[in-house]
Amino acid sequence: MVINDLRKDTRFRNFPLVTGNPHASFYAGVPLVNSDGFALGALCVVDTKPRNLSQDQLFALQTLAKSVVALMEQSKRSSLFNYIYDSLHTIINFSCPYFLFVDKNGKIRRFGSNYPYCLLGINDHVPFEQFF
């Protein structure tokens, strides 16, 4: 949505941000729509002077909106991964203290307190250190 002069638009001319501070005169907004098709909000530009957007400027605003949605979805995926990872660790620690988590680089990230004995088939009477 692009409104070149808010003061002349019947929908917005009495809007408080037009009649009062900041005395907005120009608005351009692009919806932020996620990959599931849900509208999350809008990325908008407001100015105190009437303006016209060129096709390149409108394209840039649309591109920025897509970038914002991509960053939001990446953040959501990262948060969801961390939540699942932490939940799984808690569940396994309570139900199976012998479980080992290894990340995608092969680094041991988290484990139950007795994992060496379970992994190597060692019972509690044999010191773990003697095997290395």
C-alpha cells in the first residue's frame, strides 16, 4: 500500500499521526507474510513530506520485507530447535541417565551422568579411566 499524501486521503486525513505529531504525509507499507501465508505485520516507511515511490524503491521495500520475514523464520527455527533440544535432554536425563548427545560436528554436547559405563558396557565396579 502506497499513499503519496495522507492529508488528501479520506481514509487517513483525520488520523492522529497525520493531524498531530509526527504530521505524517507519506506512507508506504509492504505486508510481512510468512511461509505459511500468515500476515505478521508490515514493513513501512513514513515521511512528513508527500512522496512518490519509484519502481526500484518499491522493489527494494518488498525485498527488505522478504528479508525481515526470512530472519524472523530463521530465529523461530533456531528457538524451536533449542527448545526441543533442551526438552529432549531433560526427558532423557530423567528416564535414561546413560544417553549421549552428539552435535553435527561430532562433539559431545550433553550426556547423562553415567554415559561412559553404558556406552562401553562397563559396570559400576570397574573404574572408567582404566580403559584409556
